[in-house]
Amino acid sequence: MLSSKEPILLSGGDGFIGKNIVKRLLNLDIPVIVIDNHVTSYPNIQSEHVKRFEEDVSTINISDVPTVSGVIHLASVASPLVYLKNPSSVLDPNTIGTRKMIEIAKRDNVRILFASTSEVYGNLNEEILGNRGIKESDNALVSLLSNRSCYAAAKRLGEELIWNFKKEGGDASIFRLFNVYGPGMDLKNTGYGRVIPNFIHNMLQGIPIQIFGDGTQIRSFLWIDDAVDAILSLFFFEKELPDVLNIGNDEPITILNLAAKISNILEVTYKTEYCDREDDDPLWRRPCIEKINKLTGWEPEINLDEGLRRTVLAEKTDFATTMSSNNAHLIDTQFSLVIDVTYRCNGNCSYCQWSTNQEARLDDETNSNILIPKKTIESLDVERVVLSGGEPLIRNDLEKIISYYAQTNVRSIILITNGLILTEERLDSLLSAGLTGITFSLDGISDRVAFEARGLSKEQHDLVLNNISKVLQRRKLDDNIEIGINAVISKANLDSEIMSKLVDFCNSHSVDCLKFNSLFDDGFVSKNAPWLLLDKADASEVIHIGEMVVRNCHVKTNHINFWTALASVLEGGELDATSCGLKDRQAIAIRGDLKFCFWNNNATYGQTYDQLNIENVMQARKRFAETIHLCQTGAYCFCLQNFNHQWRMSNGNHN
């Protein structure tokens, strides 16, 4: 029986199905332990009632895991794009990992459920079965040693281990899932091969959908909440469970008809690209669910039409995208307005060599250029205003600027600062004016990085860290303060240990966002600090560090494609729509998964006001919609400036 004092253990608890089970258990006031290596997931749910082990289930030391009241073993890579390159990512968690989960169940004398898959049935079809779904007792028709066989084989091995444990007297059962879907499936944009989110995303972007074979394959799709209901009905079932049960929806549909349904809900037309079908891709997948229905009374409540409608609505919102009814190729999205309020700086960064006495600087933007008319802000549906520049805190009228935008309909006002002169009194003043968040420029925790990248002395760097700590302490009193870290990648911090410490700092302080920007040669850096520029030799290290960051960072950060795009550029690739979202737009900051701003090619220094108008932005959105299908990073960037500024050096020359 379940003890209310002991948590339930979920391996893979941060994955698509796992996170939804965790939410349900927390709503029932049941604590949870999650084991997840986050290869294809994020630590989504933060709660004092969730204890998390960010480890691979196949390597975890089970003595570290506290006593539990039950085990639900979900951990396994499900993405063909991942396991085809690394079969161990699916073999190990389902074999070695299953053994470890069984040992915990033995130790604590509790129930264990093992998540298997409909793929263990192989290529059973309607000709073999007649007009009925696949039963748990049906013999499988499988392919051996094929491209995809490692997934089904790993699950069959896991089933054997669970079945053997049950025969030895253990409280165990296997459930075979049939195509579970719902919002948030593609947690790391790793191309899960999940047909529903793939179709939705492609149709929204105007990309042809891929149909493998002729599209007549039969599938049955189960709504995520129904899947959670079924799994927990088994977990809390008070009597002995059968060896294995199907969990799915017995409502069949062809892939072509599925595409048509999604298209109708989105109210868009789409193009189709036909591709060769994998030999071992099942043609027919429909479950018989009589067994679980008779046992627990469970049956699906949400039909496919309703589930697709809910999924499309959620995916469009998450995608920050709605399709215009008058013009299907026009993307209408809320966006942030990034404003350079000053070019003055209070540091002595090696790559710009601005002196503290401001001998070398452009004049500050005048208020007429940075105070965008409120009607324009509201008509453009600006969501965030980001105040940036050399150091905005130098402006004595910064509070007035913040107060102005606080009186519009923007949801948040963010300040980007190096934090050197942020006193507690100034922080109070800024927050009172309406500031909602601060992003600190911090390339690393060490004094050496601060000196090499920003020209900061040890005393100055200590002051910056102290000021960041004060803001973090303030947030304990006000949860509404958004805190981010902005790190510029250069040779000063391209080191695994340095980046790991920065990630640990962000994790331990629960900042909202760790955003990486890449330092490219804009003509300014190469003249003053060429030693900071990354080059071709750094490409492999960029990938290595990126994988570490994505794996270990618990806060929102750049997608792995940001790092691969950066490495590609270093190796000679073009910086175009595949890395920054817009062709012909050189971007010093590839923002990856962080939807931040839009680069308007026509905007120039001192012309912000003139460039921010409805016609200009609508044209830019149209161009964005036409090129976004080339984007591999999900970088939806909206801003109103460019990088073609005339920088004035201390010697009076221009770059």
C-alpha cells in the first residue's frame, strides 16, 4: 500500500509523460523523486516536494535514493534522432536502468510499473488480426537488427526483467503505450519524430510536412491526461496487477487524414514532401484496451478531434505564433522592444577600450528617440521593453524612462547592466519606477575572466558579484523580480570548468535565465581585442561546452542548436537564417531558444522613433515569416536597431 510519508519514484520524470504524472501527484499532495539525465527533457517542475537526481538511471547509485512508496520506470530516449546515433541511450536505461529500479522496488517492498511501447508488437496488421486492435497476448511480428530495432528490443528486454521479477513474487506490471500526445511533447526540440507536433510546427512555419511512404499508415493517438489517468489507475490499484496491459485509444486514423485534421484546425493550407518509409516502421498500430477497462474501468475521455484542438492551441501559444486569417503566411506575434538608451560605459572592457572618463563615446540617445509613443507601443502589442546600452545606470533620468513605459500595456521592463554601480538605493528607486527585472552581464565567476573579458579588477568584480547577491536576496521578498545572466562567449571563458561554475551559480541562485551571446568580429573587436575572438580551432570545444550547459543548466538557456550554429560559423559556415532567424542579418547574439528581439535592417542609430511604425514592423514580420522555415534554432528575434553603428574611438577615428 502507498505510504503518504514516502515519495513515489519516477525515472524519466521530467520527460513529456513524466512531468504530467508529477503534476498530478503533486496535486494529490504526494511527494516525488525524479531521476532524469535531461538528454531530451528539462527540469520543468520546481517544488519543495520534488527531489531530483540529474543522473542517468543506468548509472545512479541506488543507495543515494531515499525510501520510496512505489516506482514508475519511464526513463528512455524515445527520439529516433537520438537513439539511431547512440543506441546505448535507449538500451542502457531499459536494461541496466530497469535492474536498478527493480532493486529499489525490492529494497522497499513496493510496486514497480514499467513503461513499454506498442513497438514491441512489430508489424502486426489488419490482415493478421482482422477488424480488431492488438491484444496483449498477440504474438509479435518484429524486425531483427534493423535501423530502429534497438528501441523495441530494449523495451522487450526491460519487459523480460520486470516479468521475471514478478514471477519471483515482486509487485510489478508492464504497460504498453500507444502514441501519447499533447502540449509540450518536444521538450528540447530534438525532433522526437512525434508526428503531431512536427505537423503543427511545420504548418505554422509554412514548411512542407514529411510523409513517410504513402501516408496510409494507421495510428491511434492517446491524449496525455487520459494516459496519466490510466497509469495512475494501475499504480493505485489495490489488487494484484496482470503481467502487461495496453494503454491507448482505439480510434484509428491514417497519417494523411491526421494531417488534414490538423490543417483544418489551424485553418492553413500545407504542402507535402513524400519520403521513403523505413522498412520496420509499422503500418498499423491500434490497441485493444479491453483488459485495462475491465480491470480498472479506465477508458479514454478525450477524442482525437478535441485533443488536437487543445494541442494546436497550446502549441501556437508556446510557439508565440498565431496565423492571420487574412494572410496565412503572416506571423503575428508579441515581441520585445530592445532600446539602447546609452553608449556610455562605466567599465574598461578590453574589446571596446572605453575609458571611465568617457572621452570616447557617442552622445546618449535623446528622450525623443527612446520614448516610443504609447499608442505605437500598444498597437504593436509590445510585451517587453529591454533597456540596454553601454551602461544604462549612468543615465540620471533612467527612472523617468522606466516610469514612462510602465504606464503602457507592456508586461515587463528589463534592465541590462554590468551591475558595477547598482546600489541598493538605486535598486529601490528603479523598482519603484516600474522596473520588473534585471539581466546582469557576467561572463564568468572568476576574477581572471572578469579581467580578461571586461577589464574589471578583482575589487570591481567582487563588487559586481556582491550587487548581484543583493538583488537575489531582494527577490526572496519579491518573487516578481526577473533575474537573468547574460554571458558573452569568447576565448576568455571558453573553458568547461569556467562555464560549469557559471551554470552552477545560476542553478544555485535559481536565476530565471542564462543567456549566451557569441562574440563575432564587427570590426571593433578585431582592432582592440582580437585575442578574444573565437576561431575555427574552437568549434569542437564550443560543441562540448554547449552539450554540458544544456545537460546541466536547470534554468532557461539557449537551445543546443545555438551552440551547433556557432560552431558551424566558426568552421566557415554562413550566419544566415539557420542561426539567427533572418537572412542577411549578421547577429552578434544568436539567441537560440530564447525568443528575444527582432533585427530591423533599416533602423540606424538615432532613428529608432522614425523606424518604429506599423508598416515597418508588418513588413518585417512578413519577411520573417517567409524566411523562418530556414531557421534551425527557434530564434524569433525582434528588435529595432542594427549593428552598423559608427563607433567613435578615443583617437577620433571611426570604425
